[in-house]
Amino acid sequence: MQHTRSSSLLRLLLASILFLGLGAFATVHAQDPGGDDHADASVAEERGRGFFAVGTQFTDLGPLNDRISGAGYPTFASEMISLGGGGYGVVANRLMLGGEGHGLLTAEGAGRGRTVSVGGGYGQFNIGYLFSPSPNLRVYPLLGLGGGGLQLDIESEGTAENFDDVLDDPNRSATVARVSLLVSLGGGLEYQFGTPGDGRSARLGLRTGYMLSAARSDWQLDDTSLTGGPDASLQGPFIRLTIGGLDLSGDND
């Protein structure tokens, strides 16, 4: 159980680093090579941002809950905790290009002498259009395209203490998963607290929207496709808080 949780958190961390890196890359390459070197600092500030995010992802777990409850296992709420990060660059102070990755977590349950958990994750590339109603405020619609999936883990509640434990129960755990193409439609806003470069600044934001799931695969057990699986997916609304651009280097004198 601990191994599975550790692996999930590691994948989440790697996904966050990947998409933060993509966002930083986009930020650097979104610069206009023909721009004025003496451009106003507020214009330069429009060029991009990396961020971490935490929130809630609503999913379509109904079909999965129906199947596992009929087999004597616990069911799970459709609301999952979302943890991740990303980044974006801005072209011509308007067009937003970037990416993000998120891991989805729920509480574990127990049934039939086993520990059961459901989780997931996804990554996507984003395109948006930036509006700035005020110097410190950004508002934008956002379209995302990527992929992700759900994972069901069923494990023995105890650990094997000797060789005979394995012989008595060789199928001690199983992990089944399915992936799908994901499209997100939504928008967000960000507000800059403090002045970048002057120390003690941060950009806080809110993103919300709806995730659509298409082209779903069969459930997989290792390399084997399982027919007749429930049609559960990551489809549903989401809302998350973002934080980026932390600068705590203000003069303490």
C-alpha cells in the first residue's frame, strides 16, 4: 500500500516538474526578438508565469462505484483532491501558451480484507487569450488538450510475513487503469500582490472549467485489456487555486 502511494506521489511530482519546465521554456521563447530593450516593466511582466495548484476535480465515478460496491468493496466520492502545477508564456502580451499536470487523490477504503483506493492524473497543453483590466489583474479564457486516466488499486490489507503467506494468497494486489483523451474548457484570473523585482510579491489565481473525456481505452491489468469494464472517467467540472511568482527577497534592513 505504501509502495503504491509513494509511486503515485512520485509520478505527480515528476508531472508537475515537467509541466513547470514546459511553462518556463514557453516563457523564455515567448519573448519578441524585435522588441524594444527599454520596454516598460509592466509589459515584460505579461510574458509568462509558472505556478503550483491545489483544488478539486469532480469525476464520473458512478459506473465504477456501482461495480465495486456490487463486489463488496467501498465506494468513493466523485470529488478528488487535485495537486499539480504548470506554466505558460505570453506572445504579444495576449496569446497564452503553456502546459500543466495534476495528480488526483482520494481517501482509501477497506473491504473483503483488502485496501482499496482510486486515483488518477493528467497532463495537458493550454492555449488562452489574456486580458488585463488593471495592471495587477489578469483574466483569460483557456482551452486545454491532453490525456490522463483513472486507476483502481486493490491490495491485501496486511503484508506478507513469510513465504507461505504468498503461496496462500499469490494474487495479493491488482491495479487496473484506463486512459482517455481530455479536453478542458474554462478560464481563470490572477492577481499580482506586490511589485515583481521589489521583493515580497506573489501572484494568486483561480481557475475553473469543465473537463471532457473522449476516446477512452479499455481497463488494463498490466499489459492485458479487460473487456466489460465500467465507463468511469475524469469528466466533470474542476476548480483550483494557483500560486506563482513568489518573491520573498525584500530588503530586511
